[in-house]
Amino acid sequence: MAATAVRYLRSVGAGTTAPAPLDPLPRPELRAVRDDERLSVDPGEFRRVLGHFATGVTVVTAQDADGPTGFACQSFASLSLDPPLVTFMVARTSSTWPRIARAGVFCVNILGADQGALCRGFAVSGADKFAGVAYENTPATGSPLLRSVPAWVDCRIQAVHTGGDHLIVVGRVEALGATADGADADPLLFHRGAFGRFSG
């Protein structure tokens, strides 16, 4: 089929002249709500309703010249199998994100059901989040891999997109793994403002 298509294109002269340039797509409009403009949705209601969607919980880590850094993240998701891509969202006001961006790499540490306290430690702004936390370096990027997590994904930053008051970070997976204990570990879940776990 492909060979037939190539022969046809050659017979009609395809590829003998440069194609006409395409008009660029219009740039997306990125704006905040103006002072004189009513919000379309109340922020409190937005949080309440979206809180019904249960998510997993992770800690995203990186290492820069100042040492290890990281933050708790519930917006992690797989994105693509070929190439292997993952994504997470981070607030544009995050003080940790600029350090991860400068590093250009990160590790997603997937938390288990008993790691709510670990998550809370990485959710605090301005604290020494790595105090008392054992970690080693990931094999591909050298990012901090928290020793107690069931699974991890080691990535290089592939792209960053704007998304309102957050940034959408796309990472290309360089290495990943699960611990022997992690094979049977329940995940840490976040639902309606509280941690939870599977039951049954």
C-alpha cells in the first residue's frame, strides 16, 4: 500500500517543488480575569466539585546546585507510550518549580497508602522537606529517589505549556521502576481534601 502511494505521488510530480507555506495558527488568548469581570465559576465551588475526582499522590523531586528539592503533586498522569511521556501540573507561584526547571530533570515518586505524612512534609512551603528523608539518586538523571516509595519515574523535561494559573510540564521518561514491596502496595489516594486508600 505504501509503495503504491509513493509511485502515485512520483507519477504526478509530488515532491518536485517546495510546498506552499502554511499560515500559522493564531496564538491562544491567555488572560486573567479582569477586576471588572465576573468569574464564570466560584473558586470554592470549583474546588468542592472537582474534589470528587480521586487522584493518586506523588512527590516530584530534582537536584540542583543548592541540593535536593521537591513538592507534593496530585496532578501526575501518564501521557504517551511512544515516545514514553508523562505530565504533571504545577502552580506558577511555586517556589520549587524554578529549581526543577533549572535542573531540567525530575523524578516522580509515587506514594503508597501509608505515606500521608511524607506527602504532608513535601506540601509545606519553605521548610527543609528532606530533613530525615532517606533517598538515593536515580540512574538516568540523578534526581532524588525516595527510598520508601513503591514506584518511581525518572524524566527529562520535554516541554512546558501554560494553563491558566498553572504550568503543564511534559517529561520524557528515561528510567522507571517499582520496588519489590511496591508490587503489592496500595496507592495513596486524595479525595475531597483528605487522604484515603482502597478497601475491599
